[in-house]
Amino acid sequence: MATLRLLAGEADAAEVLRHGTVTEAEGTGIVMMARSFLAGSPDQQARAEITRLLDRLVFSNERLEAMAGIGDLGAFGPGTLAAGLAADPEEDCRLFFADLEPEGVGPCLRMRSLTGVTTPYPGPYRVFGPVPEAPSGGWTDEHYDLVLEALREAVERYSQLRGGPTLDIPPVNVVLSVAPAGFASADPVENQPCGVVLYTTLQSFAPVNFKHVIAHEVAHCLQTETFPAQNKVDYQFIRWREEGMSEYLASLVYPTNNLEWAEERMKKLEQAELATTLLDRSYANFMFFMDLDARDGEEAVFDLIRHLPTVSGTQPQIDALLTYPGLVEKYHQFVRLTTDEKLPDTGGGFGPYPMTETNQPPVVITTTGPAVAAPLRPFGLIRRRLTVEPGKQACLTYEEGARVESRPSSGGEWTGLPVLLPMKAGEPDDVVMVATSQQPV
């Protein structure tokens, strides 16, 4: 509720944030968590407050059309996505402008629609924003143009995906909010037009980054329509692939932009990589999906998601990944490529995720006993640079159950962990080691 209040402009960031720096300022996850809460919690007081906040943050097709004075529900049917109440345009306009009475009488939003979309998914794809008579929040005609460009480019690229027979892209309504919190959020609900909200902070983004964010939000819409059973699982258990796949898909739309490789995000991954597993991470998992695409094609990404469970919990996610044919070995190969700094980028070349002493810590072996004592979980990893004390030789071994490989620190082929380090006088006395496992070790 506190984060929803932040997005709604009712709370200050200092009241909500545990850390001073926000790496990912997207509201989709908190909106999806709020939806799950409303679907399963009997707490009527909390339900009422969350519904009130969602009514300020997301607007259904019906409410948007009423606020824009269109009034034709088309083929989508009645009902709001939040409270389920009939549209009240006057009240909704007050909510939209954060209790500021817009000047004039009548519609408070204007609408522009994308035309000439030549795909199997005709939309409509529309953008709603303040009418000229109302406070603009800084939105201009150029922003409308950028939104429509991004919608066209995202829908046309996603329509080309080899995602199998269930691939679906729903109608999308993009709303230009006058609220400043965050960058953007999506509210994907199966069999409904998908709502995407852009906040005023996004206006500071360069045009191609602005469009990348929209492509990311539309990817959330695609996932809910394409994987309806898997997306009924609570967000906390699917966050690892929901956000990672959305970034991967957005990178297909804008392959040379590389917003997904943002320096702050890579720094965050550098700090967390060795302490987490694939299922603990989120946005940075675009790297895993890019690699899977490069190995087996984009259809393999969709096949993997379809293989995931339709029940909540972390263990069902792990079990599904472990039983997906070949994925344990593919993950190990992904870790090796990451270590070699040769992860493929959708725009060509390799992504900029460097190895440092943080994500590849040096270990100098000076005595007998464990040189590396670290827990290993499925789809986690251990990575170290092992060095022997000058003039000495180390005998190396490891516990059963781990997949361990090494190569010279200067580069070269990956092989099993050497029995002796260095193996011969005059050979390199240091190696890079990576370890993955199918079971906790």
C-alpha cells in the first residue's frame, strides 16, 4: 500500500524506499501484486484501500473512453479493472489530476489511435492524455508521436516472434499520467485491453529510451495474454522471468539501443550475482533469455515459459526448470559465457558486463583446507580466480554434486578443475573457476 501511495503521489519517497537509490522505477510489479492481493485476501479494510489506490493509478477501457468523451465500449464490455464500478467521468477526472479541478467542462482526456497496423493483432492501440484545457503535466504532441511510434514498432516486431500458436498481443491503452512517481507501469489483465501508464519522470528520457520503456510494458501485456495460466501465479514467484523476458523482448524491438545493459543495473548485478540465483534476480535476467535465444532461437524462450508451473511457490519454479530438457547444461554454459564476457547481445557483439573482483573474487591458496567455502543452489553459481602462493603447489578437489570447470585466467578453453595447480613448473599458477549445480551443495 505504501508503494501504491508513492506512485499515486500520496507519499514521499523517503517514507517508502528502503534504499536511497532506485535502480528500477517501474510500477508493474506492485500493480500485479495488488491484483493478486485483491483476488485472494479476505482483509476488507486493506482491499478497500488498495482498490482506492488502483482507481487512481489504472483506468480501464471503459473509464478512459468516458473520460475522453467517447463513450462507446466497443467489443470489450463493461467493468473497471480496479473497483468494478460504473464509470464516473467527473470523479475519474478529479482522480486523474490528483484532486485538481481541470478547467472547463467536458472530457478531460484526448485520445489518439494507431492506424494501419498490418499484423494479426489489430488492437486498437491508443494513447490518452490531458486535453489542452487541463494541466498538461508536461506532455506534448511530440510525446504522443513517440508513443504511437513505439506501439507500432513493438507490435510489429512482436508479431514476427516465433512464439507458437498461443502468442497473443492484446489491445493496449497508453495513458500519459500527470503524476511524477516512477517511469511507467503496466496493468495486464487477461482478455481485457492492457493498460500502460507513463509518468512524467519519463519525459527526461532520450526518445529511443522512452520508446524502449513502452516496448517493455507492452511485453508485459503480451506475456499475460500468451501465458495466461503461468501469469496467474503470484508475481513474486514469476518476477525473475516476467521482468527478464520483458527486457529481452524490448531489446528485440530496439536491438542497438542497449538500455537493458544500463550501467546501474550491471553494477547491481555485479554486487548480487554470486549471492543469488536466477530466480532471485529479475530485470538482469534478460541476459539469460538473450543467450537462450542465441542458442536455440526465440521459440525456445516461449517453450520454456510454457513449461513453467501454474501454481505459486519457488520450488515449483525450480522443479520446472530442472526438468526442462537440457536447461541445467545450458545454464552452466551461460555462466561460462558470462565469465568470458562473451554474452551475445541482440544488436550484435557482446554485452557490457565486465568481470571484477566483486563478481570474480581472487582467492590465494596459502594453506591446506577449504579454499572456497560457499553454498551452491540450483541456478546459482560460484566464480573465483584461484591463485597459488608463490613457490607452492595446490592439490584441488571439490564436493560431489557440483559441475565445476576452469580455464586459465588469461583465457582459453574450459576444462575440468585441475588436480594440481600449477600442473607443471612454469605454467600459469592461476585459473578462473565456475561451479553450478542441479541440487543444493
